[in-house]
Amino acid sequence: MDLMMSSRPVLLAVAASFLAATGAQAGDAAVGEKVFSKCKVCHSITADDGTVIQKGGKVGPNLYGVIGRQAGTYEGFKYGDSIVAAGAAGLVWDEAQISQYDPDPAKFLEKFLNDPKAKSKMLFKLTSGAEDVAAYIASVGPAG
């Protein structure tokens, strides 16, 4: 028992170091709602019943329910080949994936697909606040 108690701080330190090294951090949904103003130029968030959560453009797909959705599969939206390929290769959106995608979508797809020729139709780069936007999108999506 003493060994387990004494190793707990070490395990917590290792876990904290890993999270810091990987950039994993929880976003702030309230901050993300404000940052989303940059996203709504192209994206809206509209619930399945038609309730508009964030009025926005239609250049990008509706982001309602994107958490848990296979990339490149929102019905009725014409995606680029690379994002469709990423979805077919197993990319399912979660907060961490969105946080990594938003700062540089093309680089994310290049790395995910291991393809230096991968491209993204999303040219905008969210240089800060991606984890907050991801938390906001998750907070307004369907429950469960």
C-alpha cells in the first residue's frame, strides 16, 4: 500500500507532462462561443429540428452534431477529396481532433493521411482558441 501511495504523485506528474507535451487541454465553451464569430463566416450551427444556434454561412458544413461524426460525411455538403479520405480512414471528430484541425487544416490532413499532397478546402486557420471552439461546438451539440 505504501508503494502505491508513494507512486501516485509520480503517476500524476507523468500524466500532466504527457498532456502538456501533446497539447491536450480542455477548452472553455464560453470563450469558444465568442471565438466562433470567426467561424460563422462559413459555418452555422443549426439543430436537426431547425433551431438556429449560430446563424452563419453555408460555405462550410453545419457543425451541429459534428462531435462523433465521421469526417466528410455531412449529408448534402460537397467535401474535398482529402477530408473524405480521412473519414474513410477512420477520422471521427471529437474535441481533440477539432482542436488539432482548426489551426492548420491542410497540415492536419497531410499528417493524418500521411500524404504530403493532401489538401483542405478550409483555407482559414484558427491560430488561437481552437480548443475553446471545439468545447463550444461540443456543448451545443446533441446530448450523448
